[in-house]
Amino acid sequence: MRAFAHRDFRLFFAGQLVSLVGTWMQSVAQSWLVLELTNSPFKLGLIGTLQFGPVLFLSFFAGVLADRLPKRRLLIASQSVMCAQALLLAALVYRGHVQYWHVAVMASIYGVANTIDMPTRQAFIYEMVGRESLRSAIALNSAMFNGARVVGPALAGLVIARWGTALAFFFNGLSFLAVIAALAALHAAGLPRASSGRAMHHEIAEGVRYALRTPRIALVLSLVMAVSVFFFNYNTLVPLLARDILHQDAHGFGLLMTAIGCGAVAGAIVLASLGAERPPVQVLIVSALALGGATMLMAGVGRFGIAAALLAVMGFCGMLFMTGANTTVQLTVPDDLRGRVMSLHTLMFAGMIPVGAFLVGSVTEALGPRAGFLITGACGVVSVTAITLRWRWYRRPR
């Protein structure tokens, strides 16, 4: 892969790989812990809302920070905060003092740090590898993310079943040390652009205007919003599927999450083979619709093997869509607007997940997990179709 020719990217990739295994372990452990503490689908969905909610309020601010401050230092700071919250949560569980509100507070702290981390990290990748290797770097980054999604949940399931959730949180805390060490060793500093002297709200408005006036960017961000609201609710729906429909323990839940990761890795490999240019818009639309169809089919699943296969399909389609959307935005946006426009991408992706988590948590609390899959899948397909038709109408000659 072309991106591996860059020393800084190789170091960053290695550190992130270790850290992301820990992150996926915590994701599984956190969902299982909330179910053990509350037995409430609604409260499980609320944790997702709290964890990703800060994106709704801070993403524009984070984008300006990514354009104004040295990106490497900003990433070290955000990764350190996430490390501290994981270790504190591990201590609370180990000592037997953990309560639901502790998990909610830690999820919110993680959400604030991650809101700053995401657009900064994505803009920093461009500076590590340059335009020619960007497509390769994004595909490899996505493959790494989902490779960790294969290992992390399976490992978490084994750890939780044998030793409990505290050890999974502790492993995640330690894993952040790898990426912090890698960042400290990089040559690239991600130095900020020259100051424009303008107020922060003027710079934010400039990024928003660019996104709204660029048809391809507006389409992609709209699709990302719809997909994030309706389809990326794995941490709410999959544990309920495992426990209430398939009658699995934490190990079975981990294997189901691993199936999503396997499909996503395959999707990253396919996307990496498409070349160095941004993918056709049709790839994004078809993959989003296929993801919606697979989500609806999950409502009728009653066997573990079929559920794992469908989740793998969902992981594959989700990876094609999200990596393609990320690449399209990065290869379209001007350099001086990258941090701000990537913060919009973060808002549409992570910022809409709490809306979806609240929605699916409420639906599932009232009607059960099968209804959660069916309703969110159908709403997502309708939304993606409407956005596509609107875009096609806008492009018609007048």
C-alpha cells in the first residue's frame, strides 16, 4: 500500500492499531455493563447519546482548533484524556463502586475528547501522506479500525466472561499509551495555517458556506447524516439481539460484533482496490441502501449463524459507504478548509449517532429489538432514497 511508504504513517498506524483494539474492548464492555446495571434498552441507548452528543455542540469548535493548533499536540492531549477516563472506569468497576451515572459521566468525557480527536486526526492523515497517498491511507486506516473491530469484541467477550468488565476497561486505558508514544515519535507536527485574524465564528461560517455550495459535499454529508442516524446503532441493538433473541452471553455478543468487523475489513480491501481517486457517488448510494436492507432483514433473524452473516454484510456495506464518503470529502475540500469541513463530516457521522441511539433505544424499549431493526432500517432506506432523488433533481438541466 502506497501510504506505508511514509514513516510517520507507519508509526501512527501501529499505535492506532493497538489503541483501537482496546477501544472496541471498551465498547463491548460498556454496553454489557449498562445492561447488567440497568436491564434497560432505553438507558443503553442514552449512553450512546451521551457519548456522541458532544459532537452536536462542539464539532465546529473542534474543526477550527484543528486548523489553528498543531495537530500532533492536540491529538496527544485528546488521547490522554480518553486514556484517563478508561482507567478511572476500570478502577470503579474493580472496586465494586460503579453505578450507572458513573458510566454516563465517563461516556460524556470520552465524547468531548473524541469530538476534538476525530477531525484533527483525519486532517492530520493528509499531512502525513499527501494527496497521492491519501486514498490508500484512508482505506488502510479503515481496515485497521475494523481489523481492531474483529479482534477487540472477540477478546472482550472472552475477558468479560472470565474476569469481568473491569479488565476490558483497563486494557483500553493501557492501549492509549501506544498511540501517544507513536504520536510523540512523529516528524510531522501538523503545524497550523497562518492566522487569518478573523473571529472563530467567521471561520466556522466559511466552512459551512463551502459545504452547502459544493453539491458533491452537500450530498455526501446528507447521506452520512441519514446513515448515521438510522444504521449505525450496533452498540444498542446488537447486545439486545444477542441476549434477548439469540440467548447468548457476553462471549456470543463479542462474536456478533466481530462479524461486523470481518465484513468491514473486506469492504476496506475492496475500496482500496478501486484506485487513487474518489469513488463514484453511485457506490455510496448503493452501499447505503444495501445496508438498510440488511438492517431490516435482521428483524426476522432467529439463528446465530444467520445473524452473524447479516451483520458481516452490514459491516461490509457500512465500510464501503463511510470510507468512500471520507475519501470524497478529503479529496474535494481545499487544504485551508480541511479541518472545518472534516468537522462537518464528524458532525454528520458521530453527531447524529446519539440521535439514532435515542431513537432506537426508545423504539426497542417499547416494541422490542426486532422492531428496532425493522423501523430504523426502513426509515434509513426512505431517507437515503429521498436525498438521492433530491440530488438528481438538483442536477437536472434547467
